[in-house]
Amino acid sequence: MENQPTLKRSLTLFQVVFLGLAWMTPMIFFTSFGISYESSKGMLTVAYLLAFLAIFFTASSYGKMAKAFPVSGSALTYITKVMNPFIGFLVGWVILLDYLFSCIIANLMFGINLHAQFPSVPSYIWIILLDIVLMVINIIGIKTSANISKLFVCIQIAFIALFCILVFHNLLQNDTSVHLAGPFAMGDSITFSTILAGASIICFSFLGFDSITAMAEETINPKKNIPRAIMIIISVAGILYFSTSYFLQLAYPELKFSNPDTAGFYVANLVGGKILGAIFTTVLVFAVFTQGLSSVATVTRLLYVMGRSAQLPKKSFGYLHPKFRTPVFNVVLVSVISLLGLFISLDTCIKFVNFGALTAFMFVNLSVILHYFIKEKRRTLKGIIAYLVSPLIGAGFIFYLLTQLDKDSLLMGLSWLALGLMYSLYLVARKKKRALVKEQENVTVTVE
């Protein structure tokens, strides 16, 4: 057992940050632009600001729990340590929806975008190709994934910066007067509840900050670097989203597009013509690639933790390659599952992701209260604000988002949860049976 390989601790703070940003995908601003713009009735800047403030409290909760338990496993580990292993397993099981289907979404988006660019090549060719490449890179090691993610995330940020510069240039060329407070001005027909509804959808643009907690055992000084990385990730994302929407609304206060799904491409062409539109498509492909890379890394680490603790078959899920020190079985399994992108719709995948992420967020907020405020009794004024009020605000908003999910999302999510419940009961029954057999063997030995 002493020679058993362990995860390699090699990731620096900024490598973790880039892995988180890769999972989050800064280009999601454009891919979700149409539905975000329509749901917020054009009040995109205010909606992004509200979404950032709302998700900040949950991100803060993840940082607090990562500091208390600087090991891999994300929400599964936190809930297991603070509440109990049974609830922890169920939360881990549910968050598998988020992580597994994020891999499938990456495959789907890659195939859809490249097929649109090269119609003669079927989308399934691109999906299979990406799946193989992601599998190989993740087997080689997490540091390779981090370095590739860094490159492609920088390309995305560079594109967003170029986009903002062109928008600002167009703004200067416009003869009409510019009102700097224009993006914050609410029309007569727009209410705060309308903007809040838009913010609830935009919150999903910030998903991914939590993924890095699954890599704590591969991070240098995780107790310090994981919480810092979480706050850097959502801060960078908030700045990118807010500034882009602000400049865009200044230059184009009233946008109209026929198809929300392609609104991002429409806006890129509007701002920079066909050249920027072509660059947009290329950068989007890079973005999808890195999102897939980070997603596979995250879910395979979660499966490894579940295998290591015998919540899944330990021999396979808890195995690390002796040379690469990566969970090879999990990488191959996730790569096979990701091929569901050949058969499943994008809409279905998104519904699974939403349910899994929000459920985990809710429990992590509650775990902060239970661990710090109740168990450790940190009840000074600062403690009340940090360990009671802040996570309660986070939990309240996450609960609101859960109520906004449609019936299909809830039905599919609860069905997956029921499956996990049955499996966990099987594990409990098997554990009791083994304990009984061992007890009987001990009695027999004693009698003899």
C-alpha cells in the first residue's frame, strides 16, 4: 500500500485559475448572448452585475470549505466531512450530472460548430476526433491540460478585448451623443423582477469556478491557492462579462436578431464584419476544446475520489497509472460516455447540468453554516456575517434558481437522484453483510 501511486501535486495558482476559466469558458458570453439579452429585456449589463453578486456568495462558500478541507472531491468531500457519508455520496452522485454532461456538451458544441464551418465533414467525425484527443491529453497529465488551457483561455480573452476595442471604435464614430448611464436606465415596461429573471439565467455563465476544488490534491498549497483561485476566476469572468455588455449596450442600445442561438455570431459580424465573424468561429472552437479538456479532468478526479473511498468499485475507479499518476480508467470511461454526444440533444444535456450544479451549490452553502457557525461556533460579528448571513444569501438565491428549472430538468434530475439512492442503499446493505460475515467468522474462531 505504501507504494500506491498518488495524484501529483504540481499545479500552481494560475494554472488552477486557467483550468477553472477553461471550464467556465469566457466565450460563453457570446454563445448565450441571445437568450441572455431576451430574458433580461435588453438590460444585459444590470443582469450580469446582479448575477455576479448572486454567485459571489456561493463562490465564497466554496472557498471557505476548500480552506477547511483542502483535498479533492469538491462538494462530495465537503458534505461527507460536515454532514455524513450518505448525504455526501448523494450530492457527489448528483454533481456527476454537472460534470459528465459538461463533457458531452463540449463534444456536441465542437461537432456543431466545425460542421457549420466545414459542411462536407459530418459532425460525428469531429465529435469522435475531439473525444480521442481529450482522452490522450488527460491520460498524460493534469499539467499538460493546464498549459493548453492557459493558451486557449488567453486567446478567448484576447478576442473579447479586440471585440471591446472595436465596439468602442464604433462608438466614437457614432455622431449621436453617448449617455454613460444608458445601460443602467430601466424603461417603463421593465421591472426589477424582469431583470432578476434574466440574471437567474445569466448565472449559468459563471458555472465552473467550483470545478477546481476537485483538483485540490494536485494543487500546490491548496488550502491557500484554491480559495484564491475561486475568487480570481469569478472576478475575471465578472469583469469580462460586465465590460463587454456595457460597451455593447452603449454602442447598440437596441439590438434585434432573428435567432437567439446565433445572436453571438450576429453581434460579432455587426461589430467587426465578416473578418471578426470568422475569427469568432475559430476562437469559439478553441473555447469548446478547452472546456472539454477541463471538464474531463474534473469529472475523472471526482470519480477517483468516489473510487478511493469505495463508493464506487475501488479497483477500477480508485486506480492511478504508476507513470502518469492519472486515473486512466476514469478518463477512458468518461471518454466513452462522452460519445453520447452522437445521440443526445444539447438541450437535454444543459438540463442535466443545471440540476446537478445547483443542488451541489445549495449543499455547499449549508455546509459552511454547519461547519463553521454551528460546529466550530464562530459567532462573532464577523463570523455571523461570513458563516451565517453570506451562505444563507447564497443558498437563498440558489434555491430561487432551482425553482426556475423547468419540469423536464427536475424530472431528469430527480430520476438520477433516485438511481443514486438505490445504489447507495445497496452499498449500505453490502457493507452490513460483510460486517455480519466477519463477525460470524470471529465467533467461529473464538469457539474453536
